[in-house]
Amino acid sequence: MPHVVAKLVPGKSREQKSRLAREITHAVMSALDYPEDAVSVAFEEVAPQDWADKVYKPEIQDKWDTVYKKPGYNPFEK
């Protein structure tokens, strides 16, 4: 069953996160043909100063081949 975890910096409202969870759920249902009750969505907030070390390096840079939508930034390149 798909469980989607979205990591983001703090500051989005509960309403915004609920709306995004609904949209992600519908996208998963449409793209992967799962029923709504099979899909779960969670959000993890990460402080901006921790983003590079806690998200970018371990989950994007170190797993580059599994990232289907790659970011257009690299916090380690200045």
C-alpha cells in the first residue's frame, strides 16, 4: 500500500497540508490504480538549516537513481 511522506520546511498551515494530502491521494489513486483507503500521506517538517544534512544528502543525493522528480538546486554547490 502506498505511504507517501512529504518533507517540507515549517510554515504551511494545517489546511494547506490537508489539501495537499487530498491531492496526493487522488494522484496516487489515478496513477497507480489504488483505492483511496489504501493510500496514506504524512508530512515531516524539517528546519531550513537542517535541510541539506537531514533531507538533501540522505534522501536525494544519496538515492539519486530513485528520485523520479529531481530538484533544480543543490545546497552543497555554492
